[in-house]
Amino acid sequence: MTQRDFTTFFKNPRTWGKDLVAIGGDFSSERLFYSYTHGIFPWSEDPIRWYCLDPRAIFDLEKVHFSKTVLRKVRQNRFKISTNLCFESVVEACGQRANGETWITDGFLKGYTEFHKQGYAHSLEVWSDVGELVGGVYGVAIGKFFAGESMFAFTSDAGKIALYHLFQMLRADGFQLFDTQELNFVTFELGAYSIPKLSYLDRLDIAVSDPKKWINPPRFLRTG
């Protein structure tokens, strides 16, 4: 990825005392790459607002907690699992809300789909036994860092099953940091916790020190 200089656009998260570090710009792959490798992410469109939260929520990949119900469904192989087969459909599904409100607008969809084509954004899909997409998760992978962006479930626990398989893959490939931005009920229940912003940025620097792509081609996974 070509390194454009965005230092005059973004405030320095290490010295800036607020969560909001920039307003405006675009969802270009170069800007997304710079932002994620510096602890920054977009959270709205029109205008685009960029944040580096303090504190920051993360998962310890070795200490994620899934309910007995989720683990039982995983063992029963009720679903087929794939990666990167329909990234855009996963993002669209994550943006569907019963009240019609969502932060995943067209700009996010187009920007992250292009980032996916560049090899830095990935999806994991959960399929029913009749081939329907019923759950999934997507996020950004750079070096040994993964930023979980959003997940969805059209059937009970399908989103958590997607996360289970994602965590398994990330552990196997030696990932060091999983960012989940801020705590909510679901992530807290799964074992996420918050750390100070500066501690997060120190860990991020290590995880993206070799900012290579995660080689994860489109495929179906064995779930047994």
C-alpha cells in the first residue's frame, strides 16, 4: 500500500486529548490503511468523523468466552463456514437494522469493499444447510492486527458462531491484537475489556510493525 502522508489531516492520537481526531476526507484505501495503523477509525459519513477512543476495547484471543449453547452448535456442525466469498453482502447485512438506522452507509460499503479488494478487509460467512447466508462478521487485517468492524445474525447465534471461527483462524495465524473499539453488552459478555489509549497504541505499533496482508483467499472451512 502506497504510504500517503495524512499527518496534517489527522490529529496525533498520542498527543491529542479528544476522541475525535478528524472530520472529512474520504474512504480511500490509502486513508483507511493509514488510519487503522495509527489507531483511528471512521464512525460516520456526511461528514466522515474519525476517532481514536480512550479507553479502547480489545479482545484477548486466548480468553474469549462463548456460551455452552454456541459451543454446542459449533460442535454439531449446523452451519457451513466460508471466508471472503461475499464480503459486500456481509457488510450490507451488518448494516440492516429493524429501525432503519445504521452507521454502515453507502460510503462505508464502497470504501471497505475496495479495501477488501486491496486485501486488507475480510469477511467470514455462516450458511444454513440450504445455502442461505445467516450470519457473518467483517473487519480489517494488517500485519498481526485485526479490527472487528461489525457482525450480523439472521438466525440465533449465527454472528457469535462467525466470531468463534474468526478467533480460531486469528489464533492459528499468530495475530496479536483484536480491536473492538468500545464495549457493548455482546462484546463484554464474550470477554472484551478496555485498556488506556496509549497502551492500545503501543500494542498496535507492535502488531502492525510488519504491515503485510493476511493471506486469506475465498474458501469454505472445515467446521468439524
